[in-house]
Amino acid sequence: MNAYQVPVDALNHILFNVLQAPRQLAALPAFAEADEALMRQLLDEMGKLVSGRIAPLNRVGDELGAQWHGGAVTMPPGFRDAYQAFWQAGWPALSAAPEDGGQGLPAVLDAALYESLSAANHGWTMAPGLLHGAYECLKHHGSEALKSQYLQKIATGEWLATMCLTEPHAGSDLGLCATRALPQADGTYLLNGTKIFISGGEHDLTDNIVHLVLARLPDAPPGPKGLSLFLVPKFYADGSRSAVVCERIEEKMGLHGSPTCVMRFDDARGWIVGAPGKGLNAMFVMMNAARLHVALQGIGLLSAAWQKADAYAHERKQMRAPGAKETSPSGDGPPRAASAPRGQRSRAAASVGASFIIEHPAMQRTLNTQRAWLDASRVLAYQTALELDIAKHHPDPARRQQAERWCALTTPVLKSACTHQAFHGGSDCLQVFGGHGYVREWGIEQHVRDARVAMIYEGTNEIQAIDLLVRKVLADGGAGLCALLDHACADLGSGALAAPVSACFDRLQALTRALAGACAHDATLAYWVADDYLRAVAIALLGWAGARLEAAADAAPEPQRWRAATQALGRWVLPEFDMRCAIISQRLPVAAP
Amino acid sequence: MNAYQVPVDALNHILFNVLQAPRQLAALPAFAEADEALMRQLLDEMGKLVSGRIAPLNRVGDELGAQWHGGAVTMPPGFRDAYQAFWQAGWPALSAAPEDGGQGLPAVLDAALYESLSAANHGWTMAPGLLHGAYECLKHHGSEALKSQYLQKIATGEWLATMCLTEPHAGSDLGLCATRALPQADGTYLLNGTKIFISGGEHDLTDNIVHLVLARLPDAPPGPKGLSLFLVPKFYADGSRSAVVCERIEEKMGLHGSPTCVMRFDDARGWIVGAPGKGLNAMFVMMNAARLHVALQGIGLLSAAWQKADAYAHERKQMRAPGAKETSPSGDGPPRAASAPRGQRSRAAASVGASFIIEHPAMQRTLNTQRAWLDASRVLAYQTALELDIAKHHPDPARRQQAERWCALTTPVLKSACTHQAFHGGSDCLQVFGGHGYVREWGIEQHVRDARVAMIYEGTNEIQAIDLLVRKVLADGGAGLCALLDHACADLGSGALAAPVSACFDRLQALTRALAGACAHDATLAYWVADDYLRAVAIALLGWAGARLEAAADAAPEPQRWRAATQALGRWVLPEFDMRCAIISQRLPVAAP
């Protein structure tokens, strides 16, 4: 089993040829120094770090996992050293503000970093994964006193952070949280309650851990409006330990390298973050950052699964492929540089003319389809990361607003579609191995087990669909989504995907208007069709990304490799769009668009 | 976590109201004694055995698993006792011939038994799962001497059997097998070679194990035609042990209760089964039986996942459902008997009017869609089991031939579609639990891990698709498939599904003829579209099953429960049919049907 190799060339092609990221960032004075040369150099270094240092720890993370003993959690061998090297080299601070100890670089570099880290080692990456959200939350809502003590430690990653939201009876529904915070005379609060599913609630990676905790003041109303946010560290400034205890860690399907903790707060002293009753507002800053981050995990996990399957398909022979010659010479595979066999051919295989797995149509289809998902969802996710910076730093308020709309609409789509694909498409990659995929040997089954959780956390994929349709699209009668599509239509170019994707956009706009009309008279309709609607939007936007990939293919070192993926997108990904529209249309009272 | 409860009422409804199994079997003199009363009694007893004795061992099978020590394999606690009770009660011999120690009952009862066993405990069920195929193989191909020593032991399940096919370089491609068989002067053979992925190659469930082994005679040609089949027992009649060693067992994604063995044959003495060079023919008898069996595993695993998710959705509250009242009283769920909450309501939940998960449209949709798959695939699989008996025992040769056609065409469809759904639909059931689905606590993640292998073994799902389209449908230009659809069309009744399913049948026939024409000119086309074609056939046949369920719904104790599933089938399962046709049509040279 080989460790993940960051596909730096592919990332470069997407960032510089497809998205022309430096041109987009040129309008933002904040990133005047982030030119293409710097970005390329950073991606190279990132590739070396991730492939060389983080990826090799993936398997031990799964097999040994995090271990709980009497309240302490020992991380798998090598995890602490790798994390210490990681933060000391400045990686967590990549996109944090320079005044907080950060490097002030664009969010899109952070996106490439976290996608790659997740591909290399999902479990390890859970630890720094919440840092940026915690940083933003504290920066925007924390008091000056709290910030002076904690902000830089979190920005740099010297200390790690948690989001303590879920309770035994409050999962998707945070309004049910029962943890209490009692105000003290000195302005601090004593917290009491139990939180579950706390990623990295306890570990030995860093010398301190900062918990951000949703809790209820004594006079708070029931429901979400009664929640406030508090900060409780593992260790106080005087070195004493807070009354926060890790009671146990969960046994999980995967992600064994990340301890999922049950945390008990027993009169644990902390400080309020933001105003009383505004805890969810403050927490949503973390959660929105986290949702794009989870989409990137999905892309990374699919990339890892794809890379293993592609390598295996090029080195293993089974059965004569249809149309193959008697003895299949090396290089008989699809016309791309990586198609030569890497492994040894077995004598038996060579003797009867078996073909490499990649030569079998069903397997080529699987690999090209998953690569189409990878390429297109990277384009979409990286553009969203660029829009995050544009929304924050662009001098033109209209452009900032447009960017905010993009992020609001695409974030739930990306979170849901990319995590769904990581699991289901990851399973397709496993299938390439046949029985060898089901055993541990090649490491592919770990990716599938690890990936499953991403469809659940940071808001289940069903909640993303409701967020998209009910809270965002229908809130303005579909105007924002239609405007986004109108605007994106200009990028479709003139390749083979342009016409079908343009037709998808038209149909999606008509469907959106019809839905907005119908939902005004039927309070539950949107909830019945939200999942299909999100998928339809996802496929249409992936089509947009595919059209952009098509237009830029000639600029790639291997144009044919990119064209095979966009062709697969048209053949095997886009057809889902019509199916989703048909499912929605049958629920509409008037003729379907 | 509750153990699986066999849904005996649902099985009864399908067998007696929907399929009218006794009426179909009445034409077969072999089953003159198998009347409805006997079948109902047997299903009741089966339900008690499976739920009471086998299901409770599922978790220990996963957590402790089978253990290898120095060549011996210890099964999880309780497995041997349960197996001994199982065979002594006559269950493995249910459908074996009375002259071999069997009960001579219809195969459809075996189907219900193995579906239920797989639902209850997939790992344990792997052990007896190969018995019937080994019995048929030995009965039809073994010499009288071999049969006198082994047939009854296998028919009754006193000894278990294995299929030793796969080798390190020969998985899907059995023609690459390199194990050698050297003929000896006494008519026996000495086998040398290594077989991998041997389920139950070694264990302590029974006092002997009978291996059926593909190997090559010294003068055999290369490829599949050089393979012969041999029988090598673990212990010979004189009590001495054969030279067959279990070198290790695999670490797997799931199915820990079944040891997947690497078996080394070191001059192991055995006997030939059938003629030299006809090993694959003899083995295919086992494999065809095994493929329907694997489809039933898929149905069982989905049933187990569905049952857990449905129970959870009725006892756990999260968020107010759209349209729900301020405080959701019990009984607010969908109108069916099982909709009342089973668990305790938490104080916090009740206080803010959260709804049961089942009241949320997205979750209702998931559960109804998976139940639609369950109901319809049971109808299809049980009918196939009935056709197996009809093919063997019907007095009219034309009816026998029609039954053979049905089995040949539906078996690969069922194997692929049911195992795909067990994993992907099982994952949808896991989603109902949110974060609680990803941890071990509720046992749902085990079903998803266990289910994954069924998409691979006994011929990967991609191989099933090639078997269907290339070997079966195109072999007669599509005539057999079209005749099957013509015949099935008579069963569609007049419910809501009749018209759309009839339209699917028409389109599928037109598409099949167009494909047969196009494939005559393009040797690889069929391989590119085989997966979509199998899915299209699967959805159309599930539609047929849905129409039959619709027609019989009024005979069920809870008609509304059955109608909810067929409605879900029409809304959320059937739309895939058009998508698959569209994907295939775009590859055809002439206008798509």
C-alpha cells in the first residue's frame, strides 16, 4: 500500500489554467504579494509535507487509533511529532491575519492544503481542521481579554480547539442543549453538562486545548435563542487544569485516528464569547467555515481512493478485455502517460493474454467518472474559496455581495455532494480491487469507512439540502440562485458540454421558479424535494465546472487526461440532472418544466 | 441494540397473497405435501430460530471475529453451538432430496430462510451458505463412491463445504488458476497450490470440512478449459488429516464472523469430481445457486439495516418537522400500527416540541424507499426461487424452459441490484441515525461494512452485468428477454404502477432490440453499457414486482404500509429507469428509443 501523493500538477492546472486564481485575486489589495510564483512554491512545499510526513501515518491511525486511558487520550505513534512540525512550520496560520500571527494568504491555498491533508490522513487532519473556524469565531466575537490570551495560540495552531455542541439528546437540533452556565461574581461562568461527539476533545498533540461550548444561562429561554457560547480551556494561564473530563471515546466505523470524545463539564470555569443568547450566531461562523472544509475532506477522500484504484488498475491483470489482442503489450491502455504498467506481470497472467484492469470498459468508466467528479468538484470548491476572499476583500460592494451569494448557495451543495461522492464513489474505487478491496492489505477500505462520517457531521446532508432550498433559494423566491446561474452561464465556453449544461441551467431556473410558486401554497413540499433539488443544483454546477475544464484542457500538460474526465462527466454524471428534475416535477401541481 | 426480528408477517403476505406460492407449486407433484399450512408453520419456526438463536450472536461475531492460531481457526463464542443445533434440527437439508437425507421442500422456503439468516448474522450464515451449492455439485457430478461418503453429510450440513477457486493472481479470471493436481496410481490426486479468499476454509463449527477445489491436471491446456474439480476433505475416513493448511485469515472491512482463509495444498490427496477439464462446468452449478443466495444476503442485510433505522426513527426526536404541531403527541407519525414511539421521550425534547425523526419528510422518504426495495426485491427473488423448482419439476417442458429462462435472466440482475442496495441503501438507513449511526452503539454500521463484500464475491456486480447482457440477452438477439417481459406484462394489474411499468417494458424491449443491432457491429459497445442495462432491467422488474404488491395490498393486514412502499417505488425508484436508458441511448448510432 502506497501513501497518498498530492497531485500537485493537477492542482496547479486547476488553480492557474482553469480558474486563473492570480487574476481573480489581483483585484484584492490584501493579497498583493500572493502572486503565481509564490502560490506554486507553496503548493510544492505543501505536497512534500503532506505526502512525506502526514500520509505515511494514515494506516497506523486506523489500526491503532486513538486510545483512552483514565481520562487521557494517547494519539497514534507519530501523530504528535507530525503535528508539532506542522504548526511550527506555520501551516495552520496560512490564511490567518498577519496581526494575529498568520501569513495572510488567500483561502484557496488553505483549501488545497486541507483537501490534501484529508486525502493523506483524514483522522490526523481532524485535529487542525477546526482551527480556522475557531479562530474566526474568537476574532469576531471574543472580548479583547480573551483574544489577547487565546487568539494567537489558535491562529498559529500552537493550541488546538474544539466545537462542543452536540449532547446526548441534541444532535441536529442544537436547541435541545441542556448544558448550564452559572455566572460568577468575577465575570466568569461555571459550566455543567455533557457533550458528545467532540472531535479532539482530548489528546496529546498540543500542550493545551481550547473548548468552545454551547450552554444555557440560568434565565435563558428554551430553544436555540437561549444558547450562549463559552470558552473553557483544558489548562488555565496559571497551569491549573479545568474541570473538563473526557469520559470515554467512541468506537466508530472509521476515522480511528481522531478521538470522538464524550466530554463532561463539572463546574468548569470559562468565559462567555459574544453576547448572551447569541451563541448560535457565533458558532455559525465556525460551522460555515467547517462546511466548506468538510466538502474538501470529501474531495480529498475521493482523491485518495481514486489514486489507489487507478494505480491498481494499471498494475493488475484480470481477464481479456473486449477487443484486446491475444497478449496485451504494455502501453495498451488508454493513451495517457500513467498508463504503462507499474507492477510486475505474473507469468500466468501473461501466458493467457489477460488485460490490465484499466483496459476493461466497466473499470475505465468507474475511474474516469470518479476523476470527473474530482476535477469538477475541485474547480467548484476552489472557486468558492476564492469567492470567500472576494467577499471579504473586494473593493466593489456589488462584487462582494455577489461573492457572498455564491458562497451561501454553493457551500451546502459542495458539502453534501462531495461527501456523498467520497463514500459512494469511494466504494466504486474499492470495487476496482475486487476481493482485494475488501481486505485491509491495500488500504482502500479504510477510505470508505473514514468517508462515511462526512455525510453526517457539520449538518447532515439532508440538513444541507434544507439549508439550500428552504433557507437560501426560496427565501428570495429563487432570485439569487437564478442570478448565480445567469452569471455562471457566461463561463460555459463552446466545448461539448456548453450546450447540455446551458440547457440544464435553463431547466433549473424554470424549475426553481415553479417550485417557489408551489411552495408558497404547501408548507411541506420543499422538505420532500430538497434532496433532489440539491442534487440537481450540484450536477448543474459540476457541469459548469466541466465546461471550464474543457475550455482549459489544451493548457494542461496532458490534455487527453483532462478530456477523458470531462467526457465522462457528460456521459455518466450529467444524466442524473434530468432524473432529479423529473422526481421534483411530479410533485408540482402544474405541468413540469 | 436489538437483534433482528424476522418479519414473518411480511414474508407470509408476499408468499401467500402476492405470489400465491402454493398455487404455483400445486402443479409440481414433488411438493404435493408442501401446502400453505406447512409452509406457514415452517416460517414461524424459522422466525423463532433465527431471531432467538442466530441474531443475538451477530455483534460478538463482529467484535471478536474468527481467530487464527497456528493453523486452527476458533469461531466466535456461541457459533459452534448454534450451528450444531441448526443442522441437527434439519435446516440445511430443507430443500435437499429425501433420498439424500433432505426434507424435499420447495426452494422458496430455503430462500426465506437464508435471507433471514443473513439479516440476522451475515458472518455466521456464510458457513452453511455454500452447502446447497456443494450438495448440487456433488450430486450431479460426483462419482457414486464419493457420493456415498460425502453427499449425505453435506446435504444435512453435518459437515460444511468450501469453494476453493480464487488464487493470488486469479480472481474474476479463474482461467489463471495455477493449482496442480497430480494423478496417482490408486486413482486419487495430489493437489499443490494456494487458494485465497476461501470462506470457511478452516473453523471449529463441524467435525469435518469438505473442500471443492479447482486445479489443473499435468497435461491440461492453459485457460479455463484446463480446469478440473477435486474434492479434498479436512479429515479422511480413517481419521487422518489431509495436507491442507490454513495459512492465515484476512483482516477485512467487515464480515468478521466468517474466516476468509488462505489455504495451502501440499500434496493434499483428493478425488476428481466430474470429468477432467470440466471443472468450471461443475463449479458453475455451485456458483449459480450461490448467486441467488448472495442476492438474498443483500435483501437480508438491507432488511436488518431498515429495521434498525425504522425503530430508531420512531423513538428518537430531533427538530420540529415541517407542519408539525407545537408539541408532537405520540401517534402523530404516519398511519401505521408501528408508528407509536417505543422509547422514552426526553424531557428536553418534549419541552420544545421536537418531532420524531420519522415525521421528517427526508427520513420518511429514505425509509419508504428502502422498504420499497425490500418488498419488491423479495417478490422478485422469491419468484425466482419458485421458478427454480418449476424448472426442475414441472411436467410441461415448455413451462420448464420458460422457468429456466426466468432464472438465467433474473439471477444476475438480483445478485447485482440487491447487493448494491444492501450497501448503498444500508448507508441511507445509517444516515437516519445521524452521528449515532457512525458509532458502534446501535450496530447499524456493521451491516454496512458487512454488506460491502456481497457486491464483489460470487462474480463482481460488473461481471453480473456482462453475464446478463453479453452472455444471456445478446446471445439470442434479445428474444429471451423480450419474451420474459411480454409474459410478465400480464401480471401488471390496474394499479397506479401498471401504466408506467408497462411503458418501461416497452422502452426496454425497443432498447434491447436496438442494442442487439448495434452490438453486432461493435464488439466493445455491450461492455460499455452493461452496467446501465442491468440497472434498467432491474428497475423494470422491480416495477413489475411493485405492481403485483399493489394488486395484493388489500389482502395485507396493514394495506397502507404496503401502499406507502409501492408509492415510494413509483416516486423514487422508477425514475432511474429513464436515466439508464438515456445513458445507453447516447451510445447508440441511431436515434434512441
